[in-house]
Amino acid sequence: MEEHGNPGFVTGEATRADLPLQHGFARGFGTLVGDSAPMKALYETLSTVGPSSASVLIVGESGTGKELVARMLHDLSDRRSRRFVALNCAAVPETLMESELFGHEKGAFTGAIDQKPGCFELANGGTLFLDELSAMPTASQVKLLRVLEERSFRRLRGVRELVVDIRVVAAMNEDPEAAVERERLRPDLLFRLNVFTLRLPPLRERVSDIPILASHFADTLGTANGKRLLGIEPDALQALTSFHWPGNVRQLRNVIERAVILEKGPRLSSSGLALSLRSRGGLSAPAPASAPAAEGNEPIASIGMTLDEVTRRMILRTLEATHFNRTKAAALLGVSAKTIYNKLKAWEIEVDSRPSKTRAVEGPSRVPGWTLPGHAVPYPG
């Protein structure tokens, strides 16, 4: 695995030997773990789509394993002996996006002291994974669409047209149609990438997989930390399956890792698990099914709501619970503070965590709490 100068950019080369497939989907498929009905349906689709060269759009909440699925698509294809290049679009500054995608020539801009290949060039013959696609600036989306159509591009300040053979897999943690409506994603780019759409289920929709995932993480993370646990106590499993996991599998993994390190006995216990959950901000019980959302007294989720609206309500409610501290809210939700910042920006909501009880009446100025232009929400307390 290679890491480049930009933190959002990773390359790697994989072979089928790196990916022992579990035939029959008994407990998982390759690096994916779980045998619930939604996951088995996903495995079947991966088996069909993986060997093709078609573009794929992966949609799922943060922490559901979108990059793992992208790597599976790569490893199931004839491109598996070539590079898998991943770029997190949200982690790249807007001014550097085109350089990261297409590369640049020496002197293309201040600081460009050498020629540098971009993601398309590095992934030639392999797979390019674009994570958080809707975070890509619109101008860069236009140029990306051209490259996808023509399969050729120029480096910044370059004069030579470079031809590439590449498979593009993109991922989003918001509903694609909603992103188009908010003008965060160009509709023509969505149509071009959306040959196949894979929707990853959140952990709350695959509760039967939690014991399998927990055992898997306890085993692998125990070994990594020099501890050999004999299993998980039944009451600990009950606590895990009754929790709502807003951060999905990533959050579950982090909780298990900390619990493994803290555990003093031969099995993972509910006491060690509770301590681990509390350390992540007091998450020690499942959320009530009809808990009030950040807006009004409506439940956080109900039939017919879009994924983006559910995400919006969950983030706003968590921000209120943390007195609008983005860092604490991110820790509770099992996502990065950058993700919350990007969501609030997309929704045109401004947050201020300073301890003041001033309220706004009109306008989009920063106020304690969260505001939409022309709206005011009281600071709690």
C-alpha cells in the first residue's frame, strides 16, 4: 500500500490471493462479513457485477464499508493485478482537485516543482475509486465527465493527450437524487456513473450480523493487540444487538477494539463493553424508537423518508445533545467532524458552539445552535 502527499489519496495493488472468497456466503464474502438477507443479496450482485468493467455507484451511510465493497469489485475483476487507487474527494482542497485527478506538469502552479501523475494515470489498467463524490467541486465534475466519456485527458499545463483504460467506482453517503437537487452533483455525471447502483444496508438493518461481526473483530483485534479472547459473553452480545449504531460497522469495530484492550477476563464482558461505550460519549443504550428529532417532535425516521432526511435529523439532534459541539457530535455518530461540516454546509445550516444564549431572528449569520436563513432555534438551557 502506498500513500501519497494528499491525505485523501491512497493506492494499492491486490491479487485474488489477498481475498479468500467464502463460497456459499456462509458467514461472508471475501473481506465482507455477515450472512443476513441484505448482505447475501449484496454478495450475489457483487458476484455478477464484479467481473465486468462497468462503472458502479455505491451508496451507503458513513461506516457501512463502501471502500471494502469497491475493493471487492476490483479484486473480482480482470483488473485485480493492477492498481486500485482511492481518492477521498472531501479530503482534497478545491484548488488541488484537478491536480490530484489528472496530474500536473512542472511549473503548472506555485509549488509544482516536479511533474506529477494524477489518479487517472496511476490507475491506468486498474480501478479508480472516488469516495464522497458529491464533495467534488462542480467545475471538476465537468472535467471528470469529459474524461469518462473520452477516456483521455491532459495533465495541468500539459500538451499531450493521455489515453487511459480504467474502471471508475464512485461512492456517496447521501442520496444521489437529493445531491442532484441540491446541485452538489451534476445529473449528467450521475447518469454516466450510475450503470449499476449498490446500496449498502446500515447496521440497524442487519442486526443478525452483529454477533458475527463482533466475534470477527474480537478475534482479529485481539490478535493484533496480543490478546486471545475465548469469546463474547451473552449479556455483552445482547448489549451490542440492542444498540442503534449510528456510525455503523466502523463504530462497532472501534467499540470492540477498545473493549478488547480494556478486558481483563477471558471473554468480552458487558462491563468492559459498557465502559467502552461510555468512553465514546455516553452511548450505552439504544435510542428510543420514537425519540424526538432536532426539528419538532417527529421521529427521526419514518416510512417514506429519504436517507438524506434521516441523516439530517440524526445529525441535528446529536448536535443539540452536545450543545452544538461538532467534534463531540462526530464522535457520538462515529463519523469525522469534516463529514458533519460538509453536511451542514450542504444543508445551508450554520452552527456555533460558543456559550451564549443570543438568538437570531433573521439572516444567515452565525448564532449559537443551528439556523437556516430566516429561522432561529434557541440555544439549549
